[in-house]
Amino acid sequence: MARIATVEQLVARQAALAEERDSRPITLTICSGTCCHSLACESVIRALHRELVQQGLADQVRVRVTGCQGFCEQGPVVSVEPGGVLYCRVTADDARDIVARTLAAGEVVEELLYVDPVTGVRARGEDEIPFYSAQDRVLLGQNRLVDPRSLDDYLGIGGYGALAKVLTTMQPEEVIEEIKASGLRGRGGGGFPTGRKWELCRAAPGDEHYVICNADEGDPGAYMDRSVLEGNPHAVLEGMLIGAYAIGSREGYVYVRNEYPLAVSHSRTAIAEARDRGLLGDHILDSGFSFDVRIVRGAGAFVCGESTALISSVEGKVGEPRPKDVHTVAEGLRQQPSNLNNVETWANVPLIMRHGAEWFAARGTERSKGTKIFALTGHVKNTGLIEVAMGTPLRTIVYDIGGGAQNGHDIKAVQTGGPSGGCLPPSLFHLPVDFDTLAEVGSMVGSGGMVVMDQRTCMVDVARYFVNFLEDESCGKCIPCRLGLERMREIITDIAEGRGRPEQLDLLEDLGATMAATSLCALGKTAPNPVLSTLRYFRDEYDAHINEQRCPAGVCRELIRYSIDEDFCTGCGACRRACPHGAIEGLKKQPHRIDPALCNKCGVCATECKSGAVLVA
């Protein structure tokens, strides 16, 4: 394709793309994010193309392959426009019906529609599905409009128009003031005001100024940045271009986890195409502004999500944090001023510059503006990526969007903010999700991980899991984090295995406070959150482990006992046959019993028993 050398050529190309889009009004949109790849979406794509050719509709229907559309547990999803029909859990075998019945005959394939798990009602489109209708999908909504491998797709929805506006009508200082007025705060965890960071970086003296995109997302169960980068990489690039113009940078980096192959591939394609078309490189859009971007693949260390550790990794050094007496905006990459924001923050920038600061600030709360993407996982009916206005109550997210608990179990807690976040009980679900409110109750927004847990979850075990994770991921550079996490893990393990003592709970609280006050970086400072929050809101479970030698949820193996209630046992033998340790004995049609000395507490007997005779205490 021809280079886009001027703003006029950009506008002309956008108009041509709109005309081309109108020539094929029917569009099949297929999710091809990482989750849907694992569900064989590529075979669905091939089958749809084959059916369109066989039925003579290939020239009339556009097939758009997109990144993640959010409803991951219903993937692969296929939508049909016009009409707004959404099909869920589509397989290659469904391609014939979609083309023949929906595209050719105008009929809806009822069996492929979403079924509400509560009412059993089938929903025709997104607006009828609570998972979608309760969201405000400003960023994620763009994913379904573009093929991430196509610059033209992004141009077709107005892409790079914000950059053209900035380069032709605004001074760098005006761009910074617009971002400040929007109230945008960093979406990577800290929530620092983005415009203020840009202002500090621009003002810092240095031979070079660098722009960095942090795509090193290492939280268990979190994949917000991955999905935005692999689904709409040009939005991130346009945001970085605008930021580079504002702070006076000529060189940028995208630091992306090596475990994100699709995000890496799509980013490389986007950078190469933007460079070939003149939207990266020298004198962009016939201006005096020049900027280029390189990809650096991270080595998978969780601590490299911290800004100074990330910069050390980009420089080819060990990814370890350094003291922040001098901030990266003044002395970052190669000891030069560096502006680092995460993927979601950069993707918001073009929308703010296109629609204005007031448009962005109209969503959210007084101190937390705009929308936020969360990875909603755990014990809820609807899991996936969601986007809501800041300030949306936790209850709305868990029950309206998530659909509430699975299998009739009551929800016990939700953890926000990833492994360094806090676990909050249902009594706090009325709270708005924003940077300040969650921090006040011992949790945080973080990068956007949100894990829902039901009554089958042991909160002591949850705390142990995240302490183990953080201990493994700690760089070990500072004593409070290195030894604090080790000691914290030892104490919680004692409690979970029946060796706990009451005075250890006070020790955990003192240890957590010390780590938060004295650790070198945010990993160590926030690492105690899972422990402190579970102690604060679920102390009764710790007391049961210590004082009663009992795990109320029946999770901690050292504290549970399996037995068979003779009044309910039918003697069917299912448990005996399934037990891999030979711990169950009994004659046919007579009550069975479990030998505690041989029982390995695997739980297979409880799973196999159809009469509910296996007891866990």
C-alpha cells in the first residue's frame, strides 16, 4: 500500500475505506484472541470461508478476524452484522448453518445463541446479555471492529486521526494539559496521574527522552494488557506517538512478556506496517516530528512489571528494582528521562485526544476517571474481560456482569488487584471500584485482576498461595521482601497444617506492616495485602485452623478427615473402587468405612459417592 505522507492523504484513505466497507454490508466477525485460539477458532474461520465460497457469498460478505472480544468462556463467538446476532461456542461444524441459514436465508440459528443460566432464555445479541449490557466497553468495543493485523481496519474507524490532530493543531504543552484535564491515571497498578507524569518527563533535562509501553503483565489470571495489545495494537502505537510528541521523544519501546506470542506477533506486524506506511519513522505526516518503536521481549519475571526493574531488563541487565529517590521520568532508560505507561493507559490516549478531556472525564468518579478493564475469573457464571466505568460497585461486577456464583454456592470473597491485592467479603460489595476506595479497605485496583471465590475456598489457603507466588517472584534484592515473605510463608504454612499458635496472627500483622513500610519496590510493599486483608475480614477462619484444628472449607488437607456416614451409605462400592490408596473397605450392600491411616485425602470418594454418605470434617 502507498505511504501516507500527509494529513490530507490520511483523510482520503479513511474515506476510501469507509466506501469500501459499505460495498460489502454484511460482516461476519470472529473472535481470534488467545482464549479462542485454544478453542480451535482457526478451524471455524477456515470453515466459514469455505462455506462462503461454496454458497457463492464470498463477494458479498466480509469476514473480520479480531482479537479478544471479552466473553472468553463462551468462545469462539461469531457476530453477524447487520442484525446484531451473536453466536456462542461456535465450532467448525456450525459454519454451514451460519452461512446457509443466517446469511443466505435470514434465519437465526437458535441453538447457537447464548442461554441465560438463570432464566434459560436465549439472547439474540449483546444488548440482551447481562454480561455485555452492564458494561461500558470504550476500549474493548474497538477490538470487535478491527483485524489487529490490518492498519486499514484501524484507519477505517478513525485511527491515527488523533495523531493528525495533535501534530497539526496542538503544541506539546497543550497535549499534556488535555491529558491532565481528562483525569487519566495509570492503569498499570499505581494510578499515578498520567498528564503529571508526562509533564515531569518533558521538563526533565536530558540528551534523549524515551517512551516505554509496559506490557509485562504477570498477575495470575490477568490478561487485560495482552488482549488489548493483541487485539488493537495500533491504538497503543498511536497513544505512544502522541505521548512521544508531548514529552519530546524520538524513540520508544514495547516491553512485552515472552509468554504472549500472539501479542508479540500482532505488535510486530503493526509496527512494520505503520513504518512502511509512514506513520512511524521520520517526519510523520509531513511534520517535524520523528519517532520509532522497537519490541523488547521480557523474560517472564513478575517483578519486571515494576518500572525500574523493567528498565534494567530493557538495558540487558538483571530485572531488579532500584531505589526511587530519583524517578524514571528524570533518570530512566540509559540514565535519560523516560515515560513509562502500561498498555491500557496508552490505548486511552487517542480516544481522549479525539473526543476531548471532558468526554473521558464524564465517566468515573471525582478522582478516578474513565473506564477500567478487568479480568473477571473464578467462581462466577460468566468469566472473561470486562470494561466498566470507574466507580462501578463490586456487586454489579460480580452479580450483574459475572452472573453470580456457580452451582448454587454462596460467594465468600473477591480479590481485586492481582496477587498483591486484597480479599474483600460480600459486606463490602457495595463499594465503588476506584483507586482510592479500594486502597482504603486494604485492596487496590492494580492492573485489573479480579478473582471471585465461593464458600469452597479457604482464605488461609488463598493467602498461602499468593505468598508462595510472590516469594518465588521476588528478586530478593531487599531484606524486608526477601526474608519477610519467607517468614510469612512459614507462619501461614504452620497455620494451614495445624501447627499454628494464636500469637502468630499478631506477628503476621506486624510483619506485614514492616514489609509495607520498608520494602524497596511496590512488589514488597503490597505483598502483605492478601495476608492482611484475609486476617482483617476472615479472621474466624484463621481461628478455626489454630484453635479448633479445623479447615471450615475442607481445603487444607492436614486438617480434614474423611469418613462415611453408615446411615446414608448404600454399600454400592463406588467409593471403594475409585480410591487409589485402598483406604476404603466394606462388603457389597453393607456400610463401608475409611481407614484414616491409609487415606490420602484426595477427595475422590466424595466425588464418586452418589448418596452423600462421604463426610468431610
